Amino acid sequence: MLNIVILAAGLGKRMQSDLPKVLHTLAGKPMLSHVLDNARQLGPDRIVVVVGHGADQVRAAFADQEDLQFALQSPQQGTGHAVQQALPLLMGGGNPDDATLVLYGDVPLVQPATLRGLLDARAGAAAILTETLADPSGYGRIVRSAAGDVLRIVEHKDASAEELAIAEVNTGILAAPTAKLKDWLGRIDNNNAQGEYYLTDIVGLAVADGVPVRAAQPAAGWETLGVNSRVQQAQLERIWQGEQARRLLEQGVTLADPARFDLRGTLECGRDVFIDVGCVFEGRVGLADGVRIGPHCVIKDADIGAGTHIEAYSHLQQARVAGDARIGPYARLRPGADIGPQAHVGNFVEIKKSVLGQGSKANHLAYIGDAQVGARVNIGAGTITCNYDGVNKHQTIIEDDAFIGSDTQLVAPVRVGRGATLGAGTTLTANAPADKLTLSRAQQKTIETWKRPAKKNAS
């Protein structure tokens, strides 16, 4: 039985913020969300989040996640004291294989494979996650026995010259038998300069009890980086974005510049996908084979079909685009936009909650909302569907092969029949019949006697 305890009670004073530190974002979601996502991949029986500063805000942010239990640490008296608050909520302990893993809400990127390695090292023992640093200054050193087991953790200020030469340091992340952990936490004290209960003290207690303490290390150094300031948050953001870019490159995606790429969710790509600079992907985005994304696009919760090109500065949200379409530049697809194959959506065209059929085109300065547009329809520049009467939304239906002239207003609810043509400047308030020309336009006239006003002479 596996418990996971996540410490999320810290104030985060150096963040200079009213927001609890663990709710500050990395790659578009709270740091605590990253920890939870990775923890869940281990299949735990119980997850306990220890909250303190901003406890109500943290609980509220995760109120819809039913697999979480919350424990309150108040006041905050150290990491050992924090885990003590979670003990009443832990499951199991009667079986030696029952384990508890302790993670930190401000160390968001420890990967599941690393955590599995730590749990494997724990088998029949306790285990801590350590790291070897080129410059270990300031970190607690790991002192091992000749057999390789951990004997103790020595803080930098207390280390001898020989111990200061040790490059292996403590990350604070550990796994232990649940029953033993409960016992050790009951025996630690706060006889130290800070007057706090340190979780690391259980290492000495384990060794004294004859329980081996083993160590595992992360696959990458960035996994154990924590966030205590805005500077560290920004640094970790770029590290993580670089890692996500690297993974996409290894999958065969072409990134014009991996350093100018932001993924704030999940991105699934087919073969021969190209992504230009400055693009942001949020939520769940799927790019099929041969998709090309131009520079500075923002795409959120969207699926893009094979061979489609999204040109520069286009924004897509909760939209679907079929294959071989052309979108942009400067196009906006809002929630519910459903763009058919070979369709074109051009400059400064906005589409919301509408279907644009196969081969249809809206290339310039148009708004299409709450509409069903058939196949091979041409929508001229300046066309809008007047879908809102101030209270309710109404639908416009444009059937296949219709031609909508420029500067047309379609006052919904209204239908344009198959093959119909609307003359430029038409305000359509009634249905337009199929295969006919419909227009509403004042008669043009020339005023023969009109003269341009002349500027009056100054008196």
C-alpha cells in the first residue's frame, strides 16, 4: 500500500506574492499540479497534501480532485512536523511493504521514473533521493558506509573538511516503511538552532534501528530544482520548456527555434510537423501529419488535420480544423469553430460556434457566429452574421455553393439557399432563395448640381 505525502504549507516569502507558493504556475499550471500528476502515475492508495499558509486557497484550487486528502500544518514547525500532521490520514502500515513517499509542492518536476527508482531502492529499507553536484555548497552532504548505505546527512555548516569534499547532497525527498516512519516521526525533536522538527532526522533514527537507508538519483539534475523566488520560477520555466522541446524534436517535430517555444499542456504531433517561433500551445492540442504552424500563434484545446497550415499570429481555442485547410494570418477561431477540409479562413476573420464546410472561403475581415456554412461557399470581405439580438443568439444557415458579396449583413435567423448569390452591401433579413440573386441596396444616383464646399476666406 502506497501513501504519498506532499508538503505544501510554505509561505514562499521570497515570491513577494499573496498567492501561496505552490499555486504559482510552471508551464501554465500550478506547481502543485505537476507534483500531483507525476505522483498519480505511481498508482498511490492515498495522497495527502499538507497545507498551511493560504490553506483555503490551495484547497479551493483542488476542490474537484476527489482523490486528495488535506492535512493542516499550523503553525509551521519544520518538514518533520509537516509530515506528522499527515500521519492520521495515512493508510496501511501493518505490512512491511506498505510505504510512504514524501514530496514537495515547490519541487514540481521530479519525474515518475525517478520516483519509481526511489521506491525500488526502498524495498526492505528506507530510501532518500540524492544528487551529485559540481558545487554542493550549502547542501546537506550524504555520508555513506563502505557498503554504500547512507549513514547520516551532515549539514554544510556542521561538516568537517573531509565531509565538505562530498559532492552527493540531500534533496529532501524520501520513501520509508509507513509503520517505521510513524515511529521515527514520534521520536524526532526540535533541539536545533531553528527550533524545528526536521524530516531528515529520521535517517539517523533508521540507522540506529538497524534499518538500511539507501539512495537513488534522478535521471536529470533539473528534476529536483525547487522554486523559492520569481527568478528561480523563471529559470525553471525555461528549463522545462527546453526539455519539452527536446522531447518533441526527438519525436521528429521540427521547431524553428527550440528556445522560442512554449507548451502549457499536452501536444500530440504526427509526422513532419513544423512549428515556427513564438508559438504557445495550451490545454490539449493535436497536430496531424504535415501540419505547419506559423510564427506567434496561440493554440488551445484544438485539433488540426493533416496538411493544414496555420499562418502567423492566428489564435485558435476549442476549435477543430480538418485537413488541407488554410488559416490566417491573423485569424481567430473561437470555441465551437469547426473548419472543413480545404477551407480557407483569412486575415482578421473571426469564427465562433460555426461550421465552415469543405472548400469554403472567408478570406478577409469577416465575422461568422452561430452559423452552418455549407461546402464551396465564398464569404466576401466585411461580411458578418448578426447573430445576437441583445438577449438571444440565432443561427444563420448558408447552403452549398452560395456566394456572399462583400459588406453583407445576415440578420439571423436567416437561410441562404443552395447556389444563391447575395449582392455586395446586402442586409439580409429574410431567406434568400436558391440559385437566385438577392440584394438590398439603395439606388445609386449622381447629383449633377452638387459642388464641393470651398474654404471661406478669412475676414
